[in-house]
Amino acid sequence: MRKTYTIALAASTILVAQAGCALAQDADELAKQLSNPIASLISLPIQMNFDFGAFGNGFGHTTNVQPVIPFSLNDDWNLISRTIVPIAYRDYLPPPNGDTFGLGDITQSLFFSPKAPGPGGLIWGVGPVMLLPTATDDFLGAGKWGLGPTGVALVQNGPWTVGALANHIWSVGGEDSRPGVNVTYLQPFASYSLGGGKTLSAATESSYDWNSDQWTVPVIVGGSQVFKVGEQAMSFQVAGKWFAVRPDGAPEWGVRTTLTLLFPRK
């Protein structure tokens, strides 16, 4: 009886170890897909930005709801929809307003991307980006319709993901009293998988306003962990933000947290 119990216990231990290994492998695969902005993975990031130091001691908060939905067009191509819906608060408006809270302008990007990586493992996608004047306050948006090109390219090699995302938006309509939009966005990024669903990442989310000849360059460094709550896979990231280049009066530093719900295809 003791020998049978020992064998059963050993078998149970092996099964638990195998299950733990499988869960870790699943977490690593999800973390790898999450590092790829155009992965064939449905996800819902809820990104919260807390920015400090505007005009000395001003505070701003922006929650970006960013659904990513891939569509299979045929055996060779995917279409990936990436939407950014900002909900913002600012307490440093010029008098007499003081502060504001509401919806910002929505940005919609569409990437046409090959399903198979190219030479050297290159993953890429290109398409249009659109700016929608949905802001509920002039301080939270441009008041213009915008349109332009966007693209992303990256390579995943072992634990590393390295790449860049870019777009440019010109205004194509909107309120005549508001300045036109002519902005380039550049986001070089790199991440390193530590295993077990843990990832370290670094990026800049730089923008250049051609009308005012002004760069804004936040440097963002953070770490994330993939995990499950019941059957729901998700990721949580904490990151620090430092504005290396900024317009006068803009925030100096910030903190970002991102909770991402993941819906892998079965």
C-alpha cells in the first residue's frame, strides 16, 4: 500500500509540475504576442497615465482604452485594428477654466500585415491612421479630422523584441478656428522576456509638431506580468515616465499602469 501511495504521489507531482510548466509556457507565449503591436491576438489594454509637473505643480491623468482586434483577410494577410480612446483630466488650464475632465480625440489605426514573417523574421504592417474630433473640451483635443499613414516593423529573436511604430497625421477638416494638425509620431520599442510571463520594456513615444517646431519625448521604462484570474488571461504593467524633451509648461514626469485583458485564439 505504501509503495502504491508513493507511486501515486510521484505521478501527481509530475502532473502538477507539467501543468505548471504548461502555464508558464502559455504566459511566455502571451507575453511575446503582447510585445508585438500587430500580433494575431485580441486584447483590451486599459492604460492609466498619471503625469506631474505641468507649469510647476500641475497634474494630468489620462486613461487610454485601446482595443486591438485582428481580422483574417485570407490565408496570407491579417488586418489589425488598433483604437485609442482617451479619457482625460487636467488641472492646469488657463484661467478662468482651471480644470477639465472628459473625452479626448479618438485615434484609429488599421494595419495590413502578412501572416508569415519576412526575411530575418521581420514582422511588419502598414495602413491608414485617422484622427476623430471627439474631444468634449477644446483643451483635450484638436477639433480637427485627421488622416495619414502608419506603419510598424519588429523582429522577435529569443527573449528580445525590437521594433518601431510610426505615423503622421494631417488635418483634413474640422473647426476653421482651430490650428491645423501636422504631427509625426515615433515609437521605437524594445522588450526582454524574463520567463514565466515577466517582461521588461523600454520605449519612447515621441511626437513632433511641424506647425510649432516642437518635440515631445517621453521615455518609458517598465515591467509586466502575464497571469490568469479564473480562465481570463491578463497582463499588468507598471512603468515610469520621464519627459526628456517637452514644450514649456508640459508635464515633467509620470507613472503608467496598464491592465490588459487577453483573448488568445483557441
